[in-house]
Amino acid sequence: MTRTDALSIPLPENDQAIQWLWDVKTPGYVFDPSIALARYRRLRELLDTGLIVSLKANSNLELLIRCGHGFVDGVELASLGELDLAVGRIAATKYVNNPSMDETFMRAALASRCVFIIDSLGQAERLAGLMGKQPAPFATRVRAVKTLGGRTVAVCDGGLSHNFLLARTESAIKKYARPRLLRRQPAAGGAAVAPVQYVGSTCSRADIIGWQPDAIAAPDVGDLVIFEQCGAYHPNYSVSGFLSLGAAGAYIHQSGASE
């Protein structure tokens, strides 16, 4: 009699129940998703803890598609190829773990919102450097400038209908983002200075998207106002139908080779 462990789920002893094996092209492996999920649940129960599945143990795509929903505690990925298999198919947490992880893998894992398992201080420093290089900016142009109540008001062509989260309408205490101003021309010497409020071009009083508390020379029409860290949710959470202004554009800029 074959010895089995607590997780074994053997094939039926009745040969009639396994006649389907004649249709298998040999040599070949046969995977049963129901058995794989049952073994996962049983081991998780025995350990009485979360159980992360390492995709390197079996990276068969068809099996992953059928079992991925059951790996509730996440999967561990060790390569860019494994990450490609998991993205869009695994809803649970994706962990990336590889002592030799290169920047291409790190960038892809950051974009896919993975959790990093760091192997060394050097790897942590490389990751921190990459995270600092991902500003995902939202850019808008100044269309009009006026002075109101001791502050400069810069009216921009982008506002809450293009980047709803910048308007902080859902925050009880509004702390507006401080954007970067990219001037077309340097500010004139001796120009008056004041704090700057950046607003959108709608008629809504909630259409305030940025605040520069330091007194600076007023922006000019045509200057660019740049808000960083707007890559996640900012485009998708915005309702662009107001005043038929249309959605903000989306552009891909390749920064070039990493150092």
C-alpha cells in the first residue's frame, strides 16, 4: 500500500475511473485544479496561518487561471515572467522576491503594486531610488491670472473635472497639493510677490486644485503647473463630463535607460 501524508489526495483505485488518462499525450503531467485547491486549503488549515503560494513551484498558466482565485493570501513571484502571468489573474497580494532583482523587474512590480521582499540594503537603496523617479505628473497650463484678497489666483485649463482628487472635495480638512511652476520666461526682477492659489476653469467654488503658500512672483499665462504623484486613481476617479470640457489627455514618456 502506498504511504500517503496528511495532504495526499490519491487517484481513485478503480481503473475505470481513470480511463480518461488514455487521452493524455505522453509523457505529460496532469494537474487537477480541485485537488490543488483542496490541498492548499488543507495545508492552510493545518498551519493555522496565512499561506502564500510560490509561483515558481508550478507556473502552469492554465492551472493558475483556475486556481488563482483560491490563493487568498497572495502569491510570491521571482521573475518578470511570473509577474506577467499573475497580473490581471491574481486579485490577492503579489509578493516579489529575488535577490538579483533588476530595475526592469522592480519598475514592473512597482507599477503592479506588488509587495517587495527585500534581500539586502543595496537592493533597498535601488528600490528607494526608483520610487523617487516615478513622479507620474499631472500638467495643466495657466490661462488667466488675477489678484484677490492678497493672493494671486492662477486659473488653469485643468481642474476638478480633469483631476478630481486634487480638489480635496472629500476631505474635511483641505490640504492642497503644492505644485511645481514651470515658467516660460523667468520672472521679472522686482516683481510683486504673493501666495498663489491654483484653480480650474469651471464655475464651481470647489475647483481649487493647488496652493503655493510661499510668496512668489505671479505666474504668467502659458506657464505650466505640474502636480506630481498623480498616476494612481487620479485619471480614473475624475468625472470629465462637467461643462463638456472633455477628459485630460494621457501621454507616455519613456525616461530612457537607467543609470
